[in-house]
Amino acid sequence: MDINTCELIEGELPKKQLRLVLAWAELHNEELLANWRLAMDSELPFKIEPLK
């Protein structure tokens, strides 16, 4: 997944699961980007709420 564009860039998922992942990623895009920056600085990312 590309967290900047919320697109699947490699691999496959069944359509239903892909829709769920994309919906979650769009809702939490800012948190995902912040976690990516933390990980790149060798810091632990924080938890992100699951899709309910």
C-alpha cells in the first residue's frame, strides 16, 4: 500500500478486504504518515484504531 495515495501498489487482496483496508487507510492517513516518520527515525509507532 502506498500510504500517500491509499493505493495498492503490489500484491493482491480480495475486493472486500481491499475496500476495508482502503477505507481504514483513508480515515487514518495522517496517523499512518506520522507513524512512518517515527519508524524512519527508528522510533516505535503508536497504535492506530482498527476499522469498526
